[in-house]
Amino acid sequence: MQPRILFFADAGAAVGGGHVMRSLTLAEALIERGAACSFVATPAVSDLLDVFAGPKVQRVMALSDGAHWRPNMLVIDHYGVGAAHERALAGSARLAAIDDLARQHAVDMIVDPSLGRSATDYAGQGAKTVLAGPTYALVRPAFAAAREAALARRGGEPRRCLVSLGLADLDGITGRIVELLLQKSGDVALDVVAGSGAASLPALKDLAGKGRITLHVDTRDMAELVANADIAVGAGGSSVWERATLGLPTILLVLAENQKAMAEQLQNAGLALVLDPEARRFETQLTDAWRRLTGSADLRRELSERPAALCDGHGAGRVAEAMLQLLG
């Protein structure tokens, strides 16, 4: 009997699209292995699915409609859903949670790809399966496919910088950073990624018309952009592991409270140069980080090799296999 898996992922102006994108990566891996997958399609989720989902991804209009779809498992990727909600949802379907905050859960499976996370962080919660650490990062197959070639070309002089700060462009951060980089980046070309609803989009289009910037709106070619870049200015969240898979040295900007803990770990482990855009001296700090990264081949090599050793891009397949095994 075909496994049926329903995803409930958060999305919107305040939280961005990362929950949906990593859930969609897992859904595609499950579909490839014979499962049927559907999403609870709130308006914000639907907007992302319209652009990024494959033709086999199905939709239900509300979580309450999910029962009519008869799922064997409900996968929750939503900070607003905790253990109490999960206990209320328990029934005929098994429950799984995708998390990166080590919260309390009442589910059968927990997936947390955070750096330094282990099953002991969820001890005593009753989950039958806990998949923890970057080896389970939900990275799209295109990144693993590009890995060998991307790693082979690392180490040269920086010619292209990828600026990718989330499709939601919280508080217009993308436009702010691009304007700063244009003053500091010399001859380095900028590939700038934004969503079609990004607050910065009009300004970015104007800047792109003046040269040195290539603007990519709702792109499906992130793996190619990451592979072809020499350095990046990127956000925290799940995109950290996309860049790690391809060994892209990164200045990482903390754009949300829930990104701070992992960003600190990445900084302490020497895996990225981490900055807070709300810091009083942020512009000076960005200038200093840019000079360090562009001026030191040794630093770029360290910030390529160390993250790449942690994440090979095959995590979604590992999670899908474990999920199907749990369903029997």
C-alpha cells in the first residue's frame, strides 16, 4: 500500500519560506521512493508550492481536511506547534517533527539537522526515531550532484559573490546589504537572489540595471548559483547546509532570533564569519569581514573544507528512508 504523508509547514512574511522549502525537499525524496505527499496549502504555502513544487506534490486546503486525505504520517515543520498540539493531533497517523530548536515534542520521529545536535537532546520525549545532526540536513539532490565539481574549483580568487538572504527579504535586508557591498566589493560580481514578493525587489532591479549585479527572482537554480560562486553573504537557517554541501565560504547574517544559537556554534567552530545586521557597528564589521574573506586564500579554504566535511547533501534521502521504515 502506498504510504501517504501530509506536511504542515509554516510560511509567511514573518517566518520566510525555509520551513516549506526543507519540507518540500523531504517530500520530493519520499515521492521518489514511492510515497504520496501532500501539503496543507495556506495562501503563503501555496505561493511557494506554485513556484517550487514538482507536479506530484498534492495539496489540502486546511489541516482539518487532512483526515479526508487519509495520511499515514503527519510531518510538522512549524514553530507554532508544540507538544500539546501534537498530542491533540495524535490519532490514526504517525507524527514527525522537523525542528532545530530542541523543543519538547510528542511525536514518533524528530528530525533536527542542527550543528552539534544529538539524540540525547530529545531524550525522554518518547520519539521512536531521532535523526540529529547535519548528516540529516534536508538539502535538494541538485546540491549533492554539483558537489564534486564545486569542491574541485574552490580556492581561487573571488570573482563572484552570491547574496542570498531569504525569499521573504525580511525588513528589506537584501537591498540594504547589496548597497553596502557595492561600495566595498571592488570588481567582484554579485549574484543576488530574491523572491517575487521581496520588499527590496524594485530597488534591486534598479541596481541590476546599472551593472555588476545579476538578479535572480524565485530561482530554481540555487545549486548552480552556489556552485559557481566563490564566496557568499547568506542567511542562517536551512540554506547554511546548501552552502556547506558545496563548500562555499560564507559571511553569515543572523536574521532571526531562532538562528542565533546555531550561528554562534558555526562561528565558534570556524565554519562561517557571523554578523548581526542589528549590531551598532554592523557596516564596519561587514567591511572587515569582506576584507578578511576576499584577502585570505587560507581563510577561504578553511571556510570551504570544514563545512563540506559536515554535510554531503544526502540527508533528505536518509530521512526519507528512515521515515518509510518507521511506517513499515
